[in-house]
Amino acid sequence: MNIRTNRDLKRGLVVGAVLAAASGLLACSFLVTRGETQCAGPDDTATCTNAFGPGARCTADGVCVTKGGGSCTTNTECIDREGGAPAICRKDTKVCVRLTNADCPSVLSVASGGQVVTDRRAVEADDTIVLGSLASLYGTNQTKGEARVAAFQLALQEFSARPLPIAGRTRPLAFLSCTDTEQVGADAGAGGDPAVVRSAKHLMAVGVPAVVGAGNSGTTTSALVEITAKGSVLIAPSATSPALTSNPNKKGLFFRTAPSDALQAIPLAAAIGDVEKALPTGTKKLVFISKGDSYGQGLRDQLAVNLTLNNVAIGVPATYKGLEYGTEATFDFSQRIAETIAFEPQIIVIAGTNEGVEKLVKPLEAQWPAGKTRPVFVVSDGLKSASLLDLIKADDATSNPSPLRNRIRGTAPGRPTAITSSYTLRFTSTFPDPRIANEVGSFGTAGAYDAAYLILYALGFVPTDKIDGQAIATGVRRLAKEGGKSIEVGPNGIDQARPLFASGTDFDLAGASSPLNFDDAGESPADVEIWCVQRGVGGAGPSFFSTDKYFNASAKTVVGAYNCPSGAPVGDAGADGG
């Protein structure tokens, strides 16, 4: 395990109300698996120190423990052994588990008076149910990850203010926040495992029955193997890879609040087609840049089925160039930038995540040759983020804007509804810091909020004190009752759901990100928006606008008209004057 110094750890921790109290936490962890062993016994120190660092040891039960470790009866006993750091006494193994470490820097709970606590008080009560979160706490997607942690916190605060009984009694709830990305400059941890795998293993060591995450399809796929194998539930807020539909590791314990890219590819192709038609007559050229993970590759492959260019299927070398970039943080994008500019495309399609803004859109705009007509960007949901709005805001502020705002559009699963608007107001009121608040509309933030609600509501259907993944998965399916009473996520919905829980009645939970109507595969088909960026009004910066053109999941086709409220038509941006 790569142990960071306190200074290194503080640099990457989530800031503000979400993780402020976590600064400086440092720990080794141990991995307790249900009914399994990790090491050969007290003489097998090497296995534990190699996996979890100096000071780790193997118990007679074959479990790697930290300096605290050992058998226990209460959480307080374990917290004291760890010098006051949050820790629990696992009810099934009766062994102490320290919760926080370099990959999982914060545990959060809400006290009875509404106070958010992140120290030992978060888990001092022995009947506390600890849940898990996997998000990008470091790197290019850090602010998006922090916003998802905030969304989980918001859901927890709303439930803590209106507690529902779990197996007949009210129980404290907490969640352990872990990263699915490496700190910048950090190497892989124990056994070469990436951050998401280390974090997933640690969450299973803690024994959490359910996890919200991870940040994208690639990290979700990696986490899925570790989490469902131990019988816990994983609910993904933004994993859209078609490969997840038939992933053999799901075991009935995986759900996702966003629809598969098999659906998103349809409106994405329509958006590209609209751009092609709006451009001046003549042969069009297109560059498709995809991230080299299951998300980018899956969307690329699905798009190839739906897309034509110049009235023929894509793939003609003279008019189409496909490029792929690596997933490693150190990947050099310069060759991709040079190849794209040399091809002189009118349309650039990007299927990636937030790094596509800083590593592709920004340098392409900066290096585009003077006098050459600038391209139109059509991007997937992963680039719908505050960093893209910041880039457009900076361009709008120049004396000779390109203007990028008029040359970019994209798609994202889900369409804003009245539920979305109410959630947005609560989120931005609770987290007014612009760094977090500006990510409220980023793809996956509302999905994380919905995922937290699914888990918290599902706990209300668990009939006994045995809180495990299978019981939670059963509860989630009771929240997707076709024809049942519709309950919206949010505080008012909790009050409306209370008598339904009391009578054991299933209901239909409606989310802020999607309808949450899960099929047998744990999929939630939903509409897919086509968005644009509208000009800021009254001093406000630019913002995303969901147009009337979208993929209608019920009709299984694209409907409506593209009606961006501000900005010149595509093709009217002209050449860059330099």
C-alpha cells in the first residue's frame, strides 16, 4: 500500500462541508472478508505488511489487522485502540476495523440535532449502519467526485431529519467516502491494485452492505468484481457502458440509475446529423476521439451502428478519423491534438470524461490555426461539467471570442424535471460553495443522490437486523413497483412514504436523474437529453440548457426540435481571426 504523508493526503482531500474534518487522517487498513482468510496465521506477517504496510499483522483467525485490530465487543473499544480515529467492531467477526485510510479519507454521519460529524462520533453507536461511497476524489474529475459525495450527504441529512424505522427501530447511518482515482503522482498500492480496487476492498473489509459508485464505467466495472463477490450492493450513478448490461459479476446486486449507451448513441448520432446538415454544403470531415475504457469504447462502437456521414456509413478514411486516448493520468495527448488539427475536420466528436475538456477541447481551441474555420464539438455526457462551462466563460470574456459556446453541444442520460429542479435548489442551498454548487448539473451528481435514496429507502424494507446486500437489493426492487404510488426523492417524499413502510406497501420511487424503473438486469431505461450551452444573463456565467430534442425512452426514438435559446446557428461562427 502506498502510504502518503499527512501533507500529501491533505492536498487531495475533499474540501468544504463534505470532508473538511478529514484533513490529516492517515492509516493502514485491513481486509476482513466474510467467512474467508487473508493470511496463514500469526507467523505470516509478510502477507499483511506487503498488502497493508508496516505494523500490520496476521491474527490466528487469518485476518490482517492494523495496530489496533484484535477482537472486540464495542465500537468505542476499537476507536480508542485507534487513538480516536473512526473505527467499528464488526458484528459478524467481532474484530476491530479502522474506517479511514489514505484511499478512504472521511466517514460522515448526521447527529440527532442535524449536525454533520466526521470524527469518532460518526460511528460510536454500536448499531450504526455504515454505507460506502466511491467517487473521484483526486485528478481531473475531482470536483465532480466531491459533488457526488455532497449529494450522498444531502440524502443522508434529509433522512436523518425524518428517520424511518429499520427492522422496527431507528438506527444511526454513516457513510465512508473512498476514492476511485489515484492522487496525482502517486503509484499503485498493494499488489499493484489501482485506487478503485484498493478502495472497494477496504469497503468490503469494513463490511458495508451497499456502495454508491463509481465515477465512470471503467472504475465501476473494476469495483463490481470486488463488491458483489462479497455479497454487497453496488449502485452506479453514471456508468453507461453497454457491457455492464450482461456483466457476469452483477449477481443481482448491481443497479445503475443511468441508461446504457446503447440508448445514448441514438441521440448523439442525431445531434451529429443536425450539425452536418447545418454546415455549409460540401464534403464533411469528422474526427471521433474516444477514451480507451469500456465507456469510451462502448459508446464509440454503439455510435458506429447509428451514424452516417456524407450519406454513407462512417469509416471512409478521407472523411473520417477515429482516435483513442489512454486512461492513465500521464497520457500524452499532444499526438492526438496534432492528428486532429492536421485532418481539418468540421466536426469533432468526443466520447470521454472530464479530462476531455482540459486535455482535448482546450488545447484544440488554443492551437487551431488562424484563418481556419473552427470545428463544431459534439460530446458525450462525461464532458458535461463545470470545467466546460468555465472554458466557455473564459472564451466569452475575450475581446474576440471564437465563440466556443455556439460550437458545442452534447447528450446526457436523463432530462430535467420538476423533481430535478427541487433537488437542485436543495443541493445548492446546502452547498453554496461555487466549486461544489456548479457541479449540481454535471452528469452523475443527481444520480448519486438517487442512488443514496434507493439504499436508504431499501433499508426500510429490511425485515431483520441482518443488513446485507441481498436484503438491500430486494428492497430496491420494491421501490420500482409498476403501478404503485409514486413517491419523489426528497424530504416531502419521505413523509409520504412513511405510512407505506408501516403497512409494508411497495411503491414507485421517482428520481431526480431518471424514473428509476429497474428491469431484471438492474437497468433503468430513461430519456436522453440533447443539450447546448446558453449565454449567461444578468452577469451570470453560461449554463447548460436541455433542448426540446431528446431520445424518448418510451417511444424509442428521437423527438422534438433543437432550440438552444442563445447563440448563432452552427456554421455561423466563421473563421478565427487569430
